[in-house]
Amino acid sequence: MNDIKFTHDIMQEHEVERYFKIWRESVIRSRLTITAVFLKTANATQLNENVNDQVTSFLQSKIRKTDLLFQLSDGDHWGIFFLQSSDVEARAFLKRIFAILKAERKFQQIALKASITEIRNKK
């Protein structure tokens, strides 16, 4: 019997680019704030398909329906766009997910690094 492999329905970097261009124009016109969080596994040797799937599932379960999770083309990085959110909300999100990763035994083998970028109208 063949094993069935399930993949996550997650957008890839090239697919998100179109959305980003539209949102960037909204930022310019309407003072809308977008915050991007980028995540990477802390230990490059730890990344394998199982860990990749775990990180993707974990992040999908922690974002809001209005957030956009995507994976960068190198396969080692994930990004999340938080629409109408500032870096304050992004920091709170990261604090929450890092606490969960540390506390829950099933996630303790996953170590992530993160960065935050806030995109807003400079006026």
C-alpha cells in the first residue's frame, strides 16, 4: 500500500508577492500598517521534512484568520503578514509562540529565530 503524504496548504514566496504589492499601495494611500514577521529554524541542521511540517502546522494554528502565513523559497524560512497590526502585536505574538515552544514537550525540539519589520506610511 502506498503512503499518502499530506502537504500543508501554505502560500509560497512568489505567490505572496502580488498581495504584498497591493498592501504596500494601501499603506501609502491610507496609513494602513502592515507588520511582517520572519522566522527561521535556529539550528540549520535540525530542519528536515518532519520539523518543517511541525513548524508550518504550529504557525498555522497560532495565527489569526486575517494574517497571512507563507514559506520563503529556500524552505528554511516562514513569513507572516499581520495586517493592520503594529510591531507591538507582533512582539506579543512572538512572545506567546516562544513560550509555547518552550513549555510544550512536543515542540521542544523546535528552536526558532525571528525578526519583525513594520511597514507604514512615513507621513
